[in-house]
Amino acid sequence: YLCPMEDPGLSVLPTHRLVYLPGNSGADELVARMGAYFDIEEVGGGSRETLLEQVLGRMEEKPGPQTVFGMYEPKADRCFLLALKPGVMAEVLGRELPAALQELDVVVLSELVVERLLGLSHERCDSEGLIAYYSDPDDALDQAVKVAAENGGRSPLLFLMNHTPVAQVRKIADENLIMPHKSTYFYPKILTGLLINRLVAGEIVA
């Protein structure tokens, strides 16, 4: 199955991140640290579902290539809109990451927020299962609220992501670079299975 990347029907849907912070700390310290790198706006009012819709709508209105994502803290029922300040990634990670990767929202989250500001390495996140991925923001919200209510020694923070433009995916591929986990949820999904199942001569398939 082949599809031109310019096809208007091809899109990359966002994959939201639910980050489990060890311990019972809140987001106050993180928000304070973020102030040097992001323009932060606390968004409030209405139910959780209404709040979610409001933040996602605001994220879609971002100007041009600016990195914008939402952060929801279920324990305090607070939500923030985070807009990356110009030049931050080049200044902080310019020597470590190619320019094409610095432009990706998912890289800003994984490298700047999770690894630098939260101090959680990729290896630790993988080994301890500290990040869960959701394509449906409502499912992510439900799980975040559930974990917060359990009070089991983990503090969930839900990061709402914008989609990765197909043009950015192409740029990364052209430069032979690797994107973070769950960066390319292409839609529509193609049917799979027939070419990877073993075929035996004379076998009758019911």
C-alpha cells in the first residue's frame, strides 16, 4: 500500500502522554521551573471534560510552528497551557540535538520537560513504566484521575499534545534522524496481517 505524503487525507494524530511522577509531589515546583522556558497560562472553569476541550481548542490555534501543549494535574484539578519561548531549544539543547528535532513538540516534552526539568531519564521511564501513551484524550484523562484518586505513591501529570505535521516527519526522515516513541500515529491505518502470516501450501483457511 503506497500513499503520497502530500495526500490531504493522510494525517498524523496526536499521542498524549501520561507521566507518573514518583512520590506524591504536586506540579508547583515544575511550573516554577518551566517559567524560564515557557509562557504559562492557567486555564480554569467548568468540568474536567469542558476544560479538556478548551485546552485542546486553544492548542490548535497556536501561531505557525510554535510549540504549545497542555498539562493537567488531576490531584489539584488544574490545567495549564504551555507555549515554548523562542530560541529555548537552540540555547538549551542546540549542541545535543539537530535543528530538525528541536522543532518537534514531542522532543520538547521528552528532552526538555521530562528529562531536564523532571529529571527522569529515558531509561528510567522505560524500565519503571513512568510514561503511558493515549490516542484518546478522554481515556488519558480518565486514567489520570483514577491514578490520582488511588494515592498509591505516584503523581500523574497529563500532557496533551498537538499532532506532528507530515512535513516534519518527512524532514526528519530526509535527515536520517529518529523521533521519540509514539510520534507517528498515522491515520488512516492500513490493513495488515496477510503479508506477515505464514502461508502453507494446501492449507484450508476457515
